[in-house]
Amino acid sequence: MNGGEYADADESQLRWAGLMDETVAETFSAMLGLGCTPSQAAGAPPSPASLRKISARIEFSGAVQGSCAVAMSNADALKIAEIFLSGTADDAMAADTVGELCNVLAGSWKRRLKPPASGAGLSVPAISRHDDAADSSVRQTYNCDGAQLVVRLIVQQMQEE
Amino acid sequence: MIIDDSALMRRIVAKALREAGLPLDEIVEAANGVEGVAALERLAAEGHETSLILCDVHMPALDGVGFLLRRAALGLATAPVLMVTADASDPRVAEALAAGASGFIAKPFSVEQVREQAAAVMVHA
């Protein structure tokens, strides 16, 4: 973790956040060949384009009760989609990108947990055109080749050995 | 053949297959198991051999397990199938392996991982 947003985080939250940092780095390196590191949100005022958000949420079930959400601006989602595709992308592809990132990050993050939490179930991603800023156990902003994504974990219950 | 309800994932997987340098003449895409079975029937009728199928697990209309069972029932289970999943512990992945899938590729995947997994199951790779 480097410069994350973990104020008042307890030991579990710090570990979950560290596992998410690893997960994000692995995902972007493997699938996009990009570095992706935790960062604070930029201090510049957001542009109108960056205010258009796309978010995706996946619910955990079984040994983990909670959710994983990924939010990006429409412009950043388009940018990542175009890197994924090595070509142009449209708004539908941008939404698909956020949903797929959420799916991969949720799956890879919970794989890093100890059993039985590592075998928790995942829902399909639910996509929305806003960022639901609910209270989170872990909230982290990542910078990936100039694009920013916010990952939030809500953990209500977890069973680990 | 790539079967996935996400157009983005179909393009990502197709790109990985091309970059992996596998001996593939053409990549056929289908958005669910129903379309996948229809594509297999069409290819078989045209005399084309399908050398590899990469298949999503969860899809509307007919999911990955349903696709495997239906193609077997129709006598079309000749090509190796690799499931593509973000959750290797999903019980549906084990069901897919029991239904005839040759293995699975876990997301996130690299081109090298796709090459290794595909080459391991393709007859002519």
C-alpha cells in the first residue's frame, strides 16, 4: 500500500487492502501490460467528462458476505477499453470494461483469502451509471497509465481459517 | 471459437489467441451457448474442423455447462474446450470439467498463459 485511504483501518482492513493492491497490479500487468498503483485522487477540479461515472458491483456469498465495486469516469473507462482492444471503443465497451474489471478483481482478490473465504461465491456484475459512495471497509484509488479507478470492498462477514 | 456474452471479453480473448501465435485459420464468436451450438453445427455442416473452444461459464440463454452437455448430446464434442473464468472455485467450473471441458483459464490471464493452456489441449498445436 502506498498512499492509500486507510484512515482508521483495522488489521483486517489493512490486509484486505494489501491483497487488493496485489490483485490490481497483477490484473493490469497480465491483461494490459500496464502498471497500476494506489494513488490519492488528483487535486485538480474534475472535468465534466470525468464526472460521468460508470460503476460495477459484485456481491460475495457464502463464506464472505459483502461486495466489491469498481468505479471509473466514462472517459477513463473508454481509455482502458481502448488499451484492452488495441482499437477504438464505444460507451457500451466502456461499461463492459468496468464490469469485467470488477469481475476479475473480485475473483482474484477472494482467491487470495484463506479458506473457506477463498471459495466464496460471486454474483454477476451489476453496472450502473453512477458511483454509489456507500461506506466501505476498504476504498482505494488506483492510477493506471493516467486513468483512475476506485475500488471499494464492503465486508460484512468473513470466515477464514 | 470463443463463446462469451461479453463482447469485450470475446475481443480480448481473440486478441490473446492471435498474439499467442496458435495455428488458427479463423476465430468464430458466439454470445452464449445456444449460439455456440449453432455455430458448431454450421461449421460441421460446412466441413470445417473446430480446433479449440474458449467458453465463458456464466451466460444467459445457455451457460457453459449447458453448452457442453448440448454439444455432446448432438455428437459435436470433438474440439477441446477451455473454460474462461474469474472464479476457479466456482462449482460450475467443476461441473464443466465433468461435462467434458479440458481445463480452464483463470482471469486475469496473459498471452503466454493462453498459449500454454491452448497448446496443451489442441491436437495440432
